[in-house]
Amino acid sequence: MKSRWEQIAAEQYAEAHTTPELPVLQRLVRETHLKTTLPRMLSGHLQGAMLSLFSEMVRPTNILEIGTFTGYSAICLAQGLAPEGRLITIDNNEETLEIAHRYFHEAGLSDKIEIRTGDAAQILPLLDEVFDIVFIDADKRQNATYYEMVLPKVRKGGYILIDNVLWSGKVIPPAATDKDTATIAAFNRMVQQDSRVKNILLPIRDGLLVAQKLS
């Protein structure tokens, strides 16, 4: 297995050979590091570029994001929206949402991105849209709950993306025994065994699980 330093070097090499971040995303990264206590929650350059490219391939009309933070991933995903498309993003942290709102405006996406503030478990039942892409990047202990709530709202052939499924490698056997790791590992097994989807776990950043709805 590669050492952590080898992994970092590989990520840096990959970023160096990836289309550069948009200037608005570079400014958002700087402000997030200056003003938040957990800037590592950002999707970051490599994963953000992947989200943008994935969205551009799908050309979604409706995207749902659970977990906005300061808005980096929403801006990336919105790059691929169809002309009439929109993205709904849900979060309950008003301080980080204030940053996200400003950068949605700066990115020229205020008319494409709608922020819903509050508890996702309470907001999701109120959504009537059928989504092409759902990105789950919130409380990891709620992954299974959110997954089951959104799957009926995803169109046939649509996608659910779930972040942080490698959990800093803790889920890899012999897995750590703390509750968060056990919960994420159980969720990964659940999706792997779910006949309603086909799935792939990508070792990008902290692990991105992509599940496509089959019917």
C-alpha cells in the first residue's frame, strides 16, 4: 500500500494535470480557509472538477445537494445544468450559507441555485421534483436515511453521489471500530447489496460512491 506521502504526491500530480479551478472557486477556497473551522469539508479542486465534468456529461435539469457548506460543490455541479435547469441545496448552517450565497451570486448562478435552510430530513419529503443527480455530503451518520429518502425522487438512470465513503481509509479492513466508521462501512455494504442500483466507489479525495438507479 502506498504511503500517505505517496498518496499526497499522486493527488498533487493529478491536480496539476486537471483543468484549473475557476477564479471564483479559488477565491471561495481562500475565504473558506480564513473563516471556517473545518475547511477540509470543501470538495476541492480534483473532486470539484470531476463533479463538473460528470454534470456536464449528464446535462441535468434538476440537481439536489444535501450539505452545502460554503458552496464549492454546488458551483461545480451547476456548471453542467441544462439551460432550464436548477440545483436545490440544503444545509442548516446559516453562517456558511451566507458565504455560499455570496459566491453563487459572484459565479452568476443565483438564478440557478436555490438554498433551502433547515433539517434535510424534514425538507426532503416536501420536494416534488424528479432529480437527475443527487449529491449527499452531510452528516455521515444519516447517509442511509438520506439515500432511502432520495432514491424514489431520482429518475430511472439518474445518479446518487455520496462523499467521504472511505472515511480517511478507516473503513478498509481491518476497519476502525468507532461508531462513525462502522456506520459508513455499513452504508457502503448496503449500497453494494442494493439491487435497485449499480454502483462504483471511486478513490477520489475521501472516497466518492456513485450509484445509478436502474428502474
